[in-house]
Amino acid sequence: MSLFLVVWLVITFLLVLVALKKFKNQTLKLIIFNVLLLLFLLSTVLNIGESYYRFIYDYSDTLGVLQTSKRWLVKHAVYNADFFRDRNFTTSKPDGTTRIEVIGDSFSFGSGVEVNQRFSDILQAKLNNQNKGNFEVYNTSTPGWESKDELGYLQNKASMFDFDVVILSYFLNDIYKDRAFDLPFYNPSLMRFMENPYLKPIFKRSVFIETMTAKFLNVSNSVSFDINNREIKLYNDPQTWANHTKTLQDIIDLTHKRNQKLIVVIFPYLDFVSQKPYPAKAVHAKIDNFFNEQNIVVIDLYPILKNYPPEKLKASKYDIHPSPFVHRIVAGKLFELLKK
């Protein structure tokens, strides 16, 4: 809805009011007046909503597909020369410096939070406050990455930065690209609705209508859609689990070859973590056991966060990424492991 349309409706409303004076049928006059009044009020509401969601509303959503989320990303995410959300990296490492890599997906990228609220940035500040600037933490996380993507980056590019520690941020959908069978990643019925060729032009033209529709349909949380039939099914499939552990083992072997300390941080489903029973508890145990058998340090956030309500853990109501509160907890746990 544009300002031009509002002006047009106001002018039309006034002209019709003048024309209505010539009507002798009072019932018809009243009906026309009420219809025009309703249209005018509706256009006002739409314009207020459009203005708010287009210029004021400043929150991301889980999938990052809405116009509001894309605007949030443009406003809050600044990328360096290597296309990561961080300052520019240098290949040369100062003597006496411990260089740490945080690699993962949108959870460690910091979707939904400011850059200085991420656990990577908090960790660097805490370590340097204690050790007088001897730590560098580089965040090489990228939204949408999974274990196979992270392995590819570690194999092909990460070595140039001479990291001493690699912190692997792990979310339960990291297994998806290792799947042995086809499986929809998102709720297909919701995504089909949002991509409907007749509705999509409306959503594209109106941020307000798109956002209200997404909230009504809970599209932003469709990443949590039917986890028992998606991630949990993948972890229970022997071939998929074998593929995935091969990917994880390659990451472990690579860090060992480079004499790097590997720490794994496992994020739970923040929407469901306080549920009893938590539907992915067995999956967490399976991942924990795998890394523990390899003598890898694991910070599993499920037992740490399970007593907190989702509202405290999520970046926003419609974004299941970690809140600043969760990032602070992760930074604190890592600091205890890495402080000298």
C-alpha cells in the first residue's frame, strides 16, 4: 500500500461524500458511506503496518527469507574481505598469540544478535582482558553451513591462518548433507504457500502482509518442523550416521594433523529444550559419545539450557537462533577451558 493510494482514497472519500448529498435514498447513502469508511480505515491500518514493518521493525527470522530479515542482515552484518562477519583476517600471526577459529553455521555466525554479542567476540574480550591481548578469535561461520561445508573450508582455506584452536559449532541439522536418502529440509506445505506464484507478488510488494502471513503460519520456525521425522530419522539411519561420522572424523583427523585443539559446542533445539521429554535427547547422547570416544572436548548445551524457557534462549519470538544470553553462557564455558 503506497502513500499515493492513501491520498487517492482520501480524495475519493471526500468526493463521494459530496456526491452523496444528492442521494435521496438514505439507506443507500448510509451503506455507501459505511463501505467507504471501512475501506479508508483498512487502508490506514495497512499503511501504518507497512510503515512499521518496512522502516521500524528490526528483527530477524529463523530462515532469513522474509524481507524484514534480509533488511536486518544488511543493517547488522558487515563482512570482511574473506566474506565472513568479522574484521579482516591476517595470515601472519604475532609471536606469543593464540589464534582461535570459531566455525559453524548461523548459530555461531550470530543471526539475530549484534556482532559484539556473539560468543566468539565475547570470548576474545574475556581472554584478552585476562591475558593482555594474546588471543585472536576469528569467526569463519556461514549461515547454512553443515559439517561437510565446514570440513571443506578447513581442508582448503583455514590452514593459511595458522589456528591453534578450532571451536566447532554444531547444530543437529548438520547431518543433513550426509543423508543417505531424500528428505525435505523445511516444512514443505508452508514453504509452498509462501512461494505460491499468485501470492508471492503480493508478499513482495507488501512487507506487512508477508510478515503477518509468515507469523500466522509460523514459517519462521519451520526449521523446527517435525524434528522426529527429519533430524532424528537421519541420526537413526545407519548409513546416514556412518556418512556423518566419517565427515566428523575427517574434521578430527585434520585438526590432529595440524596440532590444533578441537572443541565442539552442541546447540540444542531452543524451541524444545525445556520440553519433558526433550525429543532430541538421545541424539545429543549419540553425538556426545562419538566425540568423547575420540577424546574431544564437548560442551553440550542441552543440560545447561534445559531449565530455561525458550523466550530467554531465542534471539526473538520468530527466530530460534541463540539469544545474547545463550552466547554469554557459551563464551563463559569456553573461557574456562581456554584461559591460562
